[in-house]
Amino acid sequence: MTAPAMVAEFDDVAGWTADAAEQLGCRHAIPAACRGSADPAALAWLAEACELGPGATLLDVGAGVGGPAAWAAQRFGVQPILLEPMPTAGRAAARLFGLPVITADGRRIPLRTGSVDAAWCLGVLCTVEDKAAVLREIHRVLRPGAPLGLLAVVAEGPLTALAVPEGNHFPTRPQLADLLAGTGFRLVEQVRPAGRTPRSWSRRAARVTALVTAQHRTEPAHALAARQGERFTHLFATGRIATWLVHARKEDT
């Protein structure tokens, strides 16, 4: 069963974000829809590491409102397929960007074996308890030798149950490396995000967030999502969790 705070963050707030982005104008859509996933520098690193190119199919597992996939389509000419279990988020992505969305769980991806050229999974693995099941399914649908890009939030220090945002299960870096190896991936490289988000991007995302807050601050789902965000901010600030960009490849079988 999905934790209430996760539903609030990834379904309720996702729908409100799409509404606000539409009200403010199309240039706000991608920055707002990347909230919590990635910024332009991180996306560019992953796209270049995965050697994305025109016409390649890119499966975005846990795509949310679709910002990273839409960015990759605009900048690299890929053909995204969004996989998102939260129906409101999926509808928001289709509405904002006109991208194909499959409403399904990452543990059971309804695509043919070996049918996908590349895959992304951005800020998602920490929200999944059975990470191996998701990685095995991604491995199955990728063609041999295909790339996988991860934006992974990992544990860097001791964590208590009370400090961890509801529904999250942070792996350590060694645990993530073992998971990749155990599900048929070769870890190619991993780096900490180094770029700074452009002010223009941050400003547009902040305007959407402010409008969502103004319109929904009294709703319980907004309060739940805000508490999740505060816990993440504290853990990042104290160095107990950190974000890593990971490039892996499906091993030939």
C-alpha cells in the first residue's frame, strides 16, 4: 500500500503542479515538472553519458509529471515512453507535454523484452522497497548493451526511522552497486551533480510552487507533501543523504 505522504507528493501535488504550470505559461512546464527529479546540468550529464540521440526510445521509469522526458525530447530528439504508477501524475504529463504514458508499476513493465533503447530512473529507487524487482524489469525491456541512467538518492550517514521521509528506503552506494551487478548491469561511472541550476530555471519552478501553495495550502495533502520536503531538506543539509548520477549498461546475455 502506498504511503499517504507519497500519494500527496507524487499524485495530488503533481496534478496541482500541472494546473499551475498551465496557468503561468508553457515555459514554466519543464522546470516545474522536473521538481525533485533533476536540473539541466544533471539531465545533460545523464543524456550524454547514455549517448541519447534522435529517434531513440527512452523509457522513463517513475516519470512523474514528465519534465525530464520532455527535456530530453526537446534537447536530444528522443522518443520518450513514460511509466508512472500514479494516475494523476501520468495524466498531468500527458496534458502538459503530449507524451505517451503507461500507468503501471516498475516491477511489471508492459513492454516487450529488448524493445527499449535507453532508460532513466530519476529519484525513484529510494521510494521503492523491492529495488531489485524494478531493476530486473528495466533490464528485461532494454536491448542488449543499452544504457541506464539513474539519479539516485543514497544514504551517506546513519538514519533513524523518524528522520526518513515516509515511504523512502535509501540504499548506500555499495548496496546500489551490488543491486546493479545482481540485476545484470555493469556500472560504468557515477558522479556527484556539480552544476548550478540557472536562475531562470529556478525562478520559473519557484513561481509554480508559489502558486500551488497559494491555491492549496489549506489542504491536508499539501501539508503532508511539505513535511516530506522538510525532511529531505534536513537530511541533505546534514549530509546523511546525497544525490549521485549513475550510468550503467545492460550486460549482454
